[in-house]
Amino acid sequence: MSTWFSASAVVPELRDEWTLGDTAAAWLTIAVQLGFVAGALLSSLLSLADIFSPRVVLLGGALGAAGANAVVAAADGPEAAIPLRFATGFFLAGVYPPALKLMATWYRRGRGTALGVVVGALTLGSALPHLVNGLGGLDWRTVVYATSALTAAGGLVALALVPEGPFRFARAAFDPRQAGLVFRNRGVRLASLGYFGHMWELYAMWAWFLVFVTASLEAREDPVGARAAYATFAVIGVGALGCWVGGVLGDRIGRTRTTAAMMAVSGACALGIGFLFEAPFWAVVAVGLVWGFAVVADSAQFSTMVTELADQTYVATALALQLAVGFTLTVATIWLVPYLEDAVGWRFAFAFLAPGPALGVVAMLRLRRSPEAARIAHGLG
């Protein structure tokens, strides 16, 4: 998944080389989100990872994403790069949902922890471009090539080393009606509403934290150097630990309770971090680490709930549709954050993200009180 933010991580360099403005910079990430939505919708409609082996679909997605991302290095401006970023997201839709389904075939008990590890890997992959960029002295094209190589390697590892487990789902037949039936399932619908609230916040935070912390350092007239890139890597990367902890808690105390608690913490960070804009660097990073931990710690639990509540023949179809709608919402917040920063400054720009997790908490509390909760985490809800 390291190709996802490969362009976002080198925006400072692209601003100089391509005379990149805020709108074009936002579209380098938005295009990936839109491509992912298109790919996930197509995958859901065709039930690709329910009809074909999920690891074969995963390999095709990884190689396609790696190839599209690598060609960005030859682009001479955003006009050429943005369609390639769309293609990168499109192919990554063949990586994420099949990976979740593939891992679910290995676990019945402990599935929340297992899927937490998968999403933790996604999180770490999303953070890697910032680490590569922070090493310094690297041309931005090197970052693009390095992340493409990592994505291709991930697909090959999955094909060679990760067969389907003993709890594999029944192979589906092509039925285009299945995508339309997903949200008629009340449990899946509530789990997805929680996920949508979570997604309202997540990717906008990931996409703009580097810009936020850079601006914070500049406002204090502190040297930026590689500190902003390393801080962003740490803030996003700590989410990998959060995903594992969220999975352990989801399996032990229930998924609805865990997701509600994590969204409450992340929403509070979204409301408060702007007030630290001119605070010492360590304070910004400290709150950022708490935010980065909590903002994604719940993510895998929403997907795990879908594997428990959906029609067991069309699990990947339900996952792909849930992800498609969730990533559609991220387009709005990624696009709006820079406009809010222009209008109200960084003190309040991230606060706009807080209503998403607040609504997610409500959805999780409703799901916890519903009969469907008996099918989640072996009755823990």
C-alpha cells in the first residue's frame, strides 16, 4: 500500500518543480481516492474476490498499482500525474478487500486481531513514503520508484506465501444483484455507518498532517528540515500499533465498544490539535501520536464486523462496497481541509473532521443494542 501516499509525501518538492498549487496538490491524493472508489465498485459489482482466488486478485492489483505509480516519475506536471494517480488507486482496490478476505480465511476466533494486523500493515505502508522522503538527499522520483517496488513485492509475497486458510468462504457465482443487497442487512448497514464516520476523518488527517506540522514549525520560525517528514511517518505509522491493539480489544471486550471508544479519542484530538499550532514541536507530535494511534485503531474492526454479519458467500463483495462508499467520503474532506485552513486557519481546520467520528459512535452504540450484536466477536458485540 506504500504507493497510496507516494505523491503526497513529495509535495514540497513538486511545489518547486511543477509550480504546484494547493488545489493540484490535493488532487494528487483525491485522484487516488476516486480511483480506489471506481475499482472497489467494479470489484463489488463483479464479485471478483468472491469468484476468483483473493491472492490472485491481490497480485494483479499490486502489480497494476506499482506500474501506474512508477510512470508518475516520467510526468512533467499534475496534468499527467493525476490520471496516473487515479489508476494507482483503481488497482489498489484489488489489494485491500481481497487481503482482508484472505486473512479472514485463517481465523474464526481472533479474527479482529488478525485483520487489525492487516490494516496495521496498510497503515505502515501508507506511512513509508514519508520515511523514504525524510531520509533526505533523494530525488522525488526515487521515492516514487521505491514505493512502486515495495507494492509489487507485496503482491508477489502474497501469491507465493499466503494460501487461503482452513476457514475459506464458499466460492460465489456471478450475481450483479448482490452488491445492491449489501446494505439491506441491518448489521452490515450499521457497521458501515460507523466506518463512514471513521473515514470522514482518517484520510484527511493522513493527507494533511505533513502540511500542518510543517506550517507549525514555520510559524514558530523553527527549522523544518526532515523533522516534519519523520514526525508524519511516526504519527501515521503508530497507527499500525493502534490497529493491533484495537484488534485485541475488539476480540476481548467487543468490537462496538472498542470502535466507539477509539472514535471518541480521535474526534477529541481532531478538535484539540489545532490549538497547539504554535505550541512546541514536541507537544504537537505528542498529540499527533495519540491521534494517529486512535484514528485508525478501529478501522479493521468495521471490516471484521462485515465478515461476521454479511452473506458468507459474498463477503468480499460487501467489503468492497463498504470501502467504496467510505473512500468516496474521504474525497470531500481531503478537498475541503486546505480551503478551511485558508478560511479559519489551522487552529480550526481539523476540527471539521470531528463530526464524522461522533456520528460513528452513535452508529456503534445502536449496533451494540441490536440483535445483530450477538453475531459479533462471538457474542461480545
